[in-house]
Amino acid sequence: LIVVITATTFYVAFMSFYNLRWHYKLKTHNFDLAIDNNLVYSALKGAHMNSTVSLGAKADQYLAAHAKLGQYVILPVYALYPRPETLIVIQGFLCGAGALPLFGFAKRHVSAWMAAIIALAYLAYVPLHSANFCESKYLSLSGFFVLATFWAAEYRRWVFFGLAFLAASLMREDVPIGLAVGGTFMLLTGHRPIAGGVMALI
């Protein structure tokens, strides 16, 4: 666990630092960072799913494009420092933090050191780095909450399971599809079938 926490801390610090450097060098070129910052800032001011960046005069119709309700999950942190840099750091943190529930889940099925190797492989996974360097994506943020949902189900931490499942479901409209597939798998295999059935149904 200490090895995984150390590696996770390094990942978060490294990714946050270099993504911020990239941003400060004016090399941030992903349109989604502007859209997401606009969305969350608007929500902070009381406007729901409102993006002038992407829709101009029809800003209040953004829900027709995406249901990024995950903004309300990260809004309390964003409110402390409402700037695009906060979104960059939140993404680096959540991408890296996914190694912790993955380690906990794996440790139920393999040895602790093998679970640590799986978590380290996750942190070294190049597609994860690419997702992290996309500057702002709710799909990238959702990974931690999806992994935390299955970890909580595995350990029967039902309150945490409910919170993680809710947060994952809110991230973007396509994330619940993967959760439904995972829930169906749990239901059909008989491993936590009630939790799986609830996930699939919702």
C-alpha cells in the first residue's frame, strides 16, 4: 500500500505540474478545457449547463450536446479556486487516484504485491497519460469513481458504493453504459448480484 500511495503521489504531482506548465506556455489547445471551465464557472454562478463558449447565444441548450452533470461533483473544489488550472489539477489527481481502488480490488483476488504491480501498471499505462494530457475530459475524471464503485461493492462498503456510483453516473451521459455492463456481469455471475442488479437497473 505504501508503494502504491507513493507512486500515486508522484503521478499526481508530475501530471499536474507538467499539464500546468503546458497551459502556462499557451500550448493548451483542447477546446474542452474552455468549455468545461465555462460550464463549471456558470454553475458556480447559478446557471445550469450553460456554455457561451460552445453555443454562444444558445448557451442554455448545452444539455442537448452533453450531460456533464459531473461538474457538480467537482464544483466544491473548483469553488475554492475558480480557474482552468483547478480543472487540470483535479484531473491529474483523479486519474492518479484511480490506482488506489484498483489496488484494493485486486488485493481481494491476488497477492498484495501482485495487486501493487497491477496498480503500478495502471499508473504507467500510456493511454492513461494521454487521457490526462487531454487537459479536461469528464471521461478521464470518471475512472476513479468507476473503480471506486467496484472496490466498494467488493468490500460491501455500501454507503461509499452509493456515493461512488452516483458520482460516476453523473460524470457524462456515456459512463452509465459501462456501469450497466459491469452491473450485469456481477448479476449474472452471482458475485454481489444485488448491487450488480441495482447498477444495471439504474
